[in-house]
Amino acid sequence: MMMEIVLSEEKAEINNIDINECYNKIDKYFISRGVRKKALGIYEGTNKDFSTFACAQTGFPNSEWFLKVVEKWYCWYEGDTIEYREDALESYYRIKNRYANFFKKQKSN
């Protein structure tokens, strides 16, 4: 189980956000929960860390800064090879759009 997060220096500069502070917040989240940092923005856990990774996927986009600076965001849960990698950023926006359309239809009914 792994997560890779790449933040954009350009987006950070445009939004007046310190990219190093963002990486430090992400590090703190994972390391405080016992997940190993492999490299900048890359975190590796075991099956017991599933909830930590799932909470990151739902929680990070709710922060004031994450979506403003994230460039790439990948998760893989069933192995450590690229074939299992999921584009978490694409998934986030697809699901967000689906729910927005659902609630829009509910209001029009």
C-alpha cells in the first residue's frame, strides 16, 4: 500500500503557499500514524494502514491548501507495482462531480 503526492511549485507560488510547509504537513500526517516515508511525497504502509490511507484520500482535499497545490496524486492498495496504481486526483474530481450532479437532480425533482 502506497501513496505518491507531487505538489506543484508553480501552483504554490500562484496561491502564495509554502510548498515545503505542505510537504511537512503531509509527512507529519503519515509519520505520526506509523507510515514510512520512502522519498519526498511517497509513503509506504501495510494492510494495517488502510484506514490511514483512506482518510488521507478523503481528508487532504478538504484542507485549505491541498487542491490548490497538488499536481499528481496516486494510490495503490493491492501491491507495490505500477499496474495497481490509481489516479487519486482524477478519482476525487470524478466522484465530486457525480455527487454534485446527483444533488442537482434531487433539487430539481
